[in-house]
Amino acid sequence: MAQVRQGALNFQRELAAVLRESPAIRVYSASPFDLDERRRLKDRFGGDIVYFFNAEAHQVTEELGLDLQFLGEIPDEELPRRRTLVVGMPDAGGSTPASILRKSG
């Protein structure tokens, strides 16, 4: 909670503010109800919460100059099957997020 109070999730507000100009932005996290997946991600990446940014979201974070530490890319088949949309407009097509990720915590 201290990180939230200090603005650790500021990227969510910044990206949500530009959704109208960049509607393809998507940021996902593992479903809060999938405890096994969240544990697997924590073991793999070392954070309590791992965020997955699609290419558009990654590009916009760079354009806005947001101070995020991206760890790398992973193939789409390694993304959580059950995930929650953190930033973005839900789409009916069910597109998968791209493979850029960030660690928090």
C-alpha cells in the first residue's frame, strides 16, 4: 500500500488518460483469483504483481516518459490464461496481449 500512496501505479492513470487517442492500449495482470498463476509469476519474476503491456501500451509509456522498468518480452503462449484488464478498453475479439512485461513490488 505504501507504494500505491507514493504513486507506484501512476502508469495506470497516465495510460487511461490517453485511451481516447490510443484505443489499442492494453495492460493486463494475472487474475487475482488464479493463485497458482500469481505464485508462478512471483517465482519467475520476483514481484507480487506482474503487468503485461501490449506493444501500443509500451510505446505510449515511452512517449509519455513514464519511469517504468520493463524486464523483457515473453511469447504469447507464456501469458496467463486467466488475466485481468488493468488499462484499456475491453474488446469483443478477445485479442491477446503482446509480450512486454513489468514487475511491481
